[in-house]
Amino acid sequence: MKRDYNDPVYKDFRVQVLKRDGFKCRMPGCKNKKNLQVHHISKWSGASALRYEISNGITLCKNCHKSITGKESHYEPLFREIIR
């Protein structure tokens, strides 16, 4: 299933994660408040039951999100600890 960024359920998921995270990047050492994206901690493609769970999202700035691409599983435990 491909993501529909205009889907109201997806939009609500994104807004709820941004609110919880105080509209700032949660990567340790980064507090950027611009170019924010919501990252799925457990990948969208592999965790369909968690796609819209607020506890499966974390706010990252565009640069931090790009820096973890291809290394998502490495960061999963860290991100789970951060949002706990």
C-alpha cells in the first residue's frame, strides 16, 4: 500500500506526532524546528498495523531524516527510547 499524504487519517497521525514532539526534531543533538518530517519508527512497508499509531512516529528534520535512510533498523531502539 502506497502512502496517501492527503488521507485525513495520515494527516492526523502526522499532526499528533508533531504536537507530541513539540514541533522540533527529536534526533539527539538537533533541535531544528524547520523542514520537519514524521518518520515511521517501524517501517511503513513492514508494519502495516502500526502505520497510524502515534507511538510509531517521531519528528525529524529533513537533514536528520535523510541521514538515517538505509539505517532505519539501527535507529529503531533509540527512537523508541526517545518517545517513551
